Amino acid sequence: MSAGPDTLDELATRLDRAAVSGSAIPQLGLHERMDEQAAYEVQHRVVRLREERGDPVIGMKLGFTNQAKAAQMGVFDVIAGSLTAGMRVGDGEVLDLGGLIHPRVEPELAFLLRRDVDLSGGAETPFTEAVAAVAPALEIIDSRYRDFSFSLQDVIADNTSASRFVLGPWVPLGGPGDCAQSGALDARGLANLGVSLDIDGEVAATGSTAAILGHPVRAYDACCRMARRFGFALPAGSILLAGAATVAVPLAGATTAAVRVARVGSASLRVSKGDE
């Protein structure tokens, strides 16, 4: 089932107002009202409202990249959302929780596109040609729904719970033939790197980059596929968040959060409660 433009705009406005006000709303129950395509149409309208306020899209993110956990939830493909400039928090800077509802943090990898990715059809640009660098990342997710509870279509419409993100220093990537000379990291070496999420200086979760679709490079392929299917763009300079390497950890009550990825680096943020 799909919905008309007026309904899509109305749903997008409700989600946007919830994000702006920091007030949770009931589930929209979209699984009973529309298919995934229509849910992405709502999402694009939500993002367009941000753009109209001067907050441009700068990248794309994936969700449900841990295949085992996704299968437990009855989900058998990734979901995608947009990143905007206003979502980015500088490495080591302060995240104000005052406008968020129930924020959680995940450790991830991010990729930086060196060139436009042709999504017109056929095979997409190979990873080693399209991706310039990798960085450790923290993603702060914050569902606009009460109790962090939603259907697949609900979370898609809500821009996959995208809220904020932090990037550590970029590390150049290369292919097997040029890494020794350039000092770049071989993309093949990203396959099974240790990942740690620290909260207030203590380890809160550990995992591996292998949790990201079996190999984080596959996140690029998934971004291309989802972009082609649901109308995202992947221009040069785009940031791609590849998906979580561990479970998400609540940020309420925390003062700092940090990610460490073996061979890649680290990134961190400080937390403000909004009234500090």
C-alpha cells in the first residue's frame, strides 16, 4: 500500500517537528499503511525540510548492517538514511543532549568518497576507485518515537533514527599495489579489526568490523544499491557511515564517549546535559 503526496508531507512534518522540539511521538504505524518505497518518500521529505532550513545533505548512513541481529528482528536487508551538515559534531567537542529524546551511541567506520558515484545503471564505481579514506566514527541515534519502538517503515521514514555523528582523523585507503609506497591502509585489511566503545573511560562494548555486513567494504556496495533503488545521491566528498560494529549504548548519564578501531584510530565526544 502507498500513500498520496499530502499524506507523505503531513507525516514528514510530524517527524520533523518531533526532531526540532525534542518531543517523542507515537509510532506512525506505517507498516499498515505503506510500503518501503513510500516510507523512503517520507524520509526524503523530512530531509528536504532540513535542507530548507539551510542544513545540506553531506552523506549517507546504513542501518541493520549486523546481519544476525537484523534477522532476529525479521529484517533481511539494510536500511539507509541521509546525513546533514548540522548532524556533525567535531572530534572531542561537546554534544548537547538538551534537544534529543533518548540518544544512544554506536561505534562505526566512515568512508569518504573521492569522486561522484555513477548510479545510472550497471556496475557501480569500484570501492578502491570511489573511496579515498576511512575514519573511526561515533553515530548518535535518536528515534523520534516513544520508547524507541518502531516498525521497519516507521524507522525508514524517521531517517533511520539519524541524529548526530563524530568523525576521527581520515586515514587514506589504497589498493594492494600502492599501499606500501603511499602509506595508505589496504582496504582488505578492514575485514576484522577490533572495535571498542568507551563510556566515561570504561569499556562499554567491544566488537569487530566484521559485524558490518561481514566486511565493512560491503557497506559501500550496499550504499550504492540503496541509493540507486531509493533515490539517494553519492557525489564526491560524501561521507558514508557503514553501520554499527557493536550494540548501541544509551548516552543518558554519560559525560564522554569514545570509539577505538584497531589500525584506524579513535574519535570522541563530551556530553552536556543541556542545562550545564
